Amino acid sequence: MNKETAIVLFKEQKIRRTWHHEEWWFSVVDICAALTESESTDSGTYWRKLKQRLTAEGSEVVTFCHGLKLLAPDGKMRETDCANSQGIFRIIQSIPSPKAEPFKRWLAKVGYERVQEIENPELAQERMKELYEKKGYPKDWIDKRLRGMAIRQNLTDELKERGITDQTDYAILTAEISKATFGMTPSEYKQHKNIPTTSKANLRDNMTDLELIFTMLGERVTTEISQNEKPEAMSEHKQVAKRGGRVAGNARKETEKELGKSIISKNNYLPSSKQKKRVKGDGDE
């Protein structure tokens, strides 16, 4: 799941969520923070004390929670208490807050939107387009970004089919493709674009058109090779990833020869003090 769908906003407060057992599960700590207007550390303490009180009272609310892995502020996937909509509604009843009723309406809305998207996937794409448009991205860039998401999903589906499910393994294979395509791993690429290591900014949201195109090519070719050869061991998957990325890397180099400049750009879409920086050109350095 990408970051845009794994995080939703309630009155500018980030709420992490994950798709589990065919429904959304939300971070209880984030919800406590949203309702109590506390910092993340305080909301964690608040939730621990609330759990203790509810358990002492014999409440069944805590049984609605399960530890699921969510992206933590340090960038790592960590187990976090989560609950589905039903469980969250029960928890809200135990938190005195003037925001309780607005939050219930918000919760019903974001849950219903996911049901709509399952029935009609085009709705999810339209919502994603609106999100990027609000951020100031040009429409032709948005089309490539969305296509890249679909190609990325095809790759992850193929890897799951071959038994790759660990997030660390996904990251390793993604790094192999990126290094063969651009000569840099994603973390090195973020440094090249001056994206802070502490930033949650998505590297691909800061790529130019051509950077997105070659990213798509590397991942699509990797998917095709994997489907043809059906690798099993991680070492075999790494070789497939390198080969898929190499095809895109060779195409990139040929393109750069024709254009007479590098297509690897240092530009990004990170907000500046006044406005977002716009990508100036595919080869601008």
C-alpha cells in the first residue's frame, strides 16, 4: 500500500491505517492524538492508561485491537495497536472530546470511500488525481505517476505470487532495480535530490517525467522476466531485478546520448518557504 492511501487526515491530524481482512484498520494512538490534541508521545501514554482503565473495568473494547505493522515516524514498520471501524467507534465512546461526533462522521466517510473504491477502482484513481492536482502537479505528470503506481502494483503482486512478502525484501529488490536503472539506490537518489532523510516525501513524487518513465520500464521488465522464469530463491529474484533494471538503464543511457544531457535531475517538489518548487525540465541539474 502506498503512503497516500496508508495515511488519511482528520482536521490536519495524520491517521495511519492499513488494509487488513478486507477492511481498514486505524492506528489507535493516532486517533487518541486527534481527539485529545496531544503529541505522539503523549497520545501513546494516554492510550496505555486508557487500556489499563478499560481492562480494569472489564470492558471488551481492548479486545477489538490488534497489533499490526504501520510506518513509524522513524521510517520503519512497527507493530501498532489498530482497530477496525467498529472497534474505533467503541474506543471513541471512552474518550471525552468535543471532536468525537465529527470524528465518527469522518470515520464513516473514509470507510465508505474504500468500499466504493473496491466496487469501482476508477474512483480511487480519480481521488488520487485530485490529491496530486491540489499539490500543484501538472496533469501530464499525474498520468505518468498513476500509471507508475499500477506497474509497481503489478510487480508487487508478482513478487507475492513467488513468495516474497517481507517489506525488507521488497526494499532490497527495489534498490537493485533502481541501481541498475539510475546507478543509485532509492536512498542515494533521495540524497541526490536533496530530500532530507527524515522526510516522509516519496521519491517518485519528486521525479521528472523521464525519471518516472525509466522507473516504470525497469519495474515492468522485471515483472515480465519474473513471470517468464518464476524465480524462487532470493538470490534469483535479485538477479531478475538487476536484469530488469539494466534494460531500463541501457535505455536511459541511450536517451542521454541522443539528448546530450543527463535525465537524472536534482529537482524536487518539496515545499519551499513560499511555494512548491516545480520541476523545470527532464535534464536540468
